[in-house]
Amino acid sequence: MNDGQVETRRPATRRLFLALWPDPAVRRLLRARRDAWEWPRAATPVHADKLHMTLHFLGELPGGRVAELTAGVAVPFTPFRLTLGQAKLWPHGIAVLEPDNEPDALLRLHTALSEALVRMGLAPEERNYRPHVTMARRAAHAIVPPSGPAIDWDVQGYALVESRPAEGGGYTVLRHYP
């Protein structure tokens, strides 16, 4: 600034999360399950290209930490099968698809990522992990579809993803692991 005052700017931040990111075939199956619901007018179904299973929501982090984070969340990974089949309506109008069971490899991955975040001085969410794919928000009073065929998802890795709410809510995969 010209008047001698120090200009203070908020450092650039990036809204990040770790997720299981479906391949195109699984994404098509998830979209079909999403479309089987009967949505009330106020519901906002998740766009097909955004369907995923969050492992850890990291929130707004300084942009300068992305390189450290990208390297720091590279943890041992064992491929596993995830079977999604339980369509449910959670409180507060969140429509989800839950797995039929929680594979040990999924829970080990979640724990390993939690430990990696702690090593980097970040605090993982304190609430218990409930694996799910969000189908829609503001979906109170949606009609849950009858059970359809289960979706068998052969999970081959996970991803670090950036959410860009200021740019229309798009997601960008920053890195796939392993």
C-alpha cells in the first residue's frame, strides 16, 4: 500500500479431502443407484462426476502445504473389494449408499491416513468413521429405493482431491495413490 500501512492478505488456501475415487464403470453404477431414488423438490442430488467415498475431510489448508501433504499421505495400501448396497436416509436430509460391510483393508487405510495426518500436525475428524457415498443433500422425505443390485467396487487406490466451491463446486483430483 502506498500510505505506509502494511498490507495483510489471507494466505491462499485450498479445500482438500482424501477419498476413494470411483472408476468410470463404478461411477455409472453409482449414478444409476442415485437415480433410483424419488427426490423431493428441494433435494440436491450429487452430480455423477462428484460421487465418491470420503476417507478424511481436511478442510481449508494453506496452499503452501499441498506438496508436503501430497507426499505425507502416501501410505501402504492393499486393494480390496467394497460392496455398496444399503440405501439410507440419514438425519438432516442426507441420502447415502452405505457398504454392506466394512472391509478390514478400508479401516486400515482410514487409520493409516489418520496417523499420517497427525504426523503432519493435522487433526483428523474426531467422530467415528461411517463409510458412505452421499447421493443427495436436502433430501428429507426422499423415498428410499428398494434394494437394488449391490455395487461391487474393486478399490485399487485412493485420491487427494481439491474442492473448489468458488468455481461452481468442481472437484480436481490432485493425486491418485498408490
